[in-house]
Amino acid sequence: MQAGVFLYDTTQLKIMTQQHPITPPPELVQQWDTEGRHQDYCTVTEHIATRAAQWGADQELEACIDWTANARNSGMGWDIATSLSGDLRAARRPKPSSLKEQALEMLESAWEGGHINNNAAQTIRRALEALPDD
């Protein structure tokens, strides 16, 4: 076996899948193996392990969200359960700040630090806020 090459025993993957409820399907493991061969920041095995951990965490998060969404059946109420589901996803998988949000934060920091005057800050803020949010 070559260094850095990860060989799969599909029988072993099937056994793992039967033993553990949160095990990625063999197709995903193969996809991660292919991805891992086209990057240079870690070994293929490390790449697969990282992606599998991320996948498992995502599965657990979705299960928690489903649980909170189903809580309405226990008398919690639809509005509260829906809010909890959205809050849980936002807290555990925050979206990265957009370039516009980053620029507004930097502008605020520059203004608070006295590096830019109020008129200039207001003009730049209005220009940034006029940009789309993507």
C-alpha cells in the first residue's frame, strides 16, 4: 500500500454502519477520499476523519432540531418549538459574516478608535448599507 492511500474494505464499512447509527455512507467516504487526494494541508486519512466528524455533528444537529420541532406535540407550542429550532441551528452553525458586514464592523472600529471622522464614517456607512447583503 502506498503512503497516504486509504484502502476501503466495504464489508468493514457495512459492519460499522450496522453498529453505529451515525456513520457516513460509503459513497460519502469515497467522495472524501477523492477530495483528500487533491489537497495538501493534511493527509487523506486526516481529511476523511475531519469530514466524517463534521458530517456526524451535522447529523446530530439535525436530530436536535427535529426533536425541538416535534416538541410542539408535547404541548410546548409551535411558535416556541420553531423558534428553538432556528435558534439552535444559528447558534451551532453560524453563517460567516458577509464582506459587507465585515466592512461595517471595521468601519465602526475605525470610527470608535478615532481613525476616521464622523462625516466620513457616515458617508462610508451609507454607501456600504446600500450594497446587497451577499
